[in-house]
Amino acid sequence: MYFYDPSERPSKVLAPGIHARTFWGKKMLIAAVDLDPNTRLPRHSHPHEQLGNVIQGQMELTIGEETRLLQPGDVYIIPGGVEHEAHTFDEAVKVIDVFSPAREEYKY
């Protein structure tokens, strides 16, 4: 299958307040992620390279020791193995994340 309608895919809970619809190939995975208002993604790392784009809302993202307030259109790149964390404010946030290699635990 080459084409997918994200609205037809049920979401998977990645963490409390964080829901994603994921799609993957052999070497990468893309996730349409919805973050609830006032949600905190704890500091963590993974071996996967992660690239993201904020679609809606604002969130504060810390990568390593650098923190930024991100808004729609902003792009971030997280190298594999680098600790990062995020939190949202009083509105929901939508992001698109791409992981390489594909994260097995996000496949469903």
C-alpha cells in the first residue's frame, strides 16, 4: 500500500496526553502527534534521529541544554541519543515527527 488517509487511522497513546497516528516504511516512521493542553513529555532519549515540525499551537522544547518556545512552522532536529523534553500550555498542539530508523514500539 502506498497511500493512507490519516483520519481513518486510530491513534495510539504514546504517553499520557500524547496521541499519535503513525505510518512507516523500512527505514523511517512518520507520526502525526496530538498533544493535549498542559501536557509534559518527560526528559528522555532514544537512538533514533528525530525531525519535527509544529503544525498548531505552542510548546516549549528542550534539546540537550537548549530550550525554545516553538510555534507553527518551527522545525526541530534531535540527534539520536540526545536527551530532550517538552511541555504544552493551555492549548492543544499538533506536530509531525519523523524517526529514522523506524521506532518499532510506535508501529501498530
